[in-house]
Amino acid sequence: MTQKETKKSLDIFGKSNYIWMLVGALLITAGMLLMTGGKSADPNVFNASEVYSFRRITLAPIVMIIGFLVEIYALFKKA
């Protein structure tokens, strides 16, 4: 085998796979950031509307699941 054939056989993913992986990682990170916050200034006060908001309970997990699906697509996409 030549050096070029060896290099080709070692490349598991192509450039587009890595781009899709980056997009998936950014979506997962965005979902994690959407879940942050909700801290109260007074630790004795619990603000349920802030902790259980649409953003934290619904939107963030959906964004993260989309990110994981993009990662799976990136792994199985042919280079």
C-alpha cells in the first residue's frame, strides 16, 4: 500500500462530518445554557415560575435532543 492509500484508509470522517459534529456540539451547549439560571437572591425564597419555566423545562431539552440527533447523523453520514 502506498502512503496515500494508507492516509485515505485512516480518515474515518470527512470535513462535512466534522462540521455536522460541531453544529451538534453547539446545539447541545446551547441547550445546556438555556437550562442555566433560576437562582434566587434569597435562598429561603423558592420561585417556581422561574425554575419551572418553559425555557428550562421544554425548550432546552428539545434543543439538546436535536443536538444529539445531529451528532448521530454526523457519525453515520458517509464521508
